[in-house]
Amino acid sequence: ILWKLKKGFVKDILEHFDDPKPAYNTVSTIVRILQSKGFVDYKAYGRTHEYFPIVSKDEYSKFHMSSFINDYFSNSFGKMVSFFARENHISVREMEEIMQIMENEVKKQKPEK
């Protein structure tokens, strides 16, 4: 939400959540954690803080996905894809797309003879 807003106070961020909205303190805590990890920063106005991202949404997404794969799938993308394929969360079309992407990457990374 903050990346879409570009900057905002906790109340601004909270307004963009669907109902039921999380508690104000929950959003405040999450934003402070993102700040402590170097993803967002803030400008203080007295006791109020206006937060803004200091890394791109893509950079944050890469970090978040890497952490997710590491924490839940022993840092194995293959295990993650297998899990979702077995649980029927990936359609045949999506699996074919993933296979095509992987084949293209293998060709790019494979040393030429």
C-alpha cells in the first residue's frame, strides 16, 4: 500500500485496507518494522511520522519472496513449485509457462560449447 501511496501516515495506510481493517497499532508496528529493516523511512512532524519507501517495490518483493522461499521451502524454488503443483494451486497452463521460463533460463545460463 505504501508503495502505491508514495508516502503516508499510518491513518492513510489504514484507509486503503479492505474491511475488516487491521488495528491502527498493527499497521504502525508493521511500518516501524519495515523502517528498522531499511525498506521505508519517515519524516517526523512532532510525534507523528509520515512514512515513505526507500527501496523499490520490486526490491522489497525480491527480499520478501527470497525470505519466504528460504523460511518455508529450505531455500528451494523447486520445492515451492512442487508444493503448489501438488496442492493444485497452479493450473496446467501456469505450469507450462513456468517450464518455458525455466527452459529459456537454462539456455541463457548454459555455457556454449
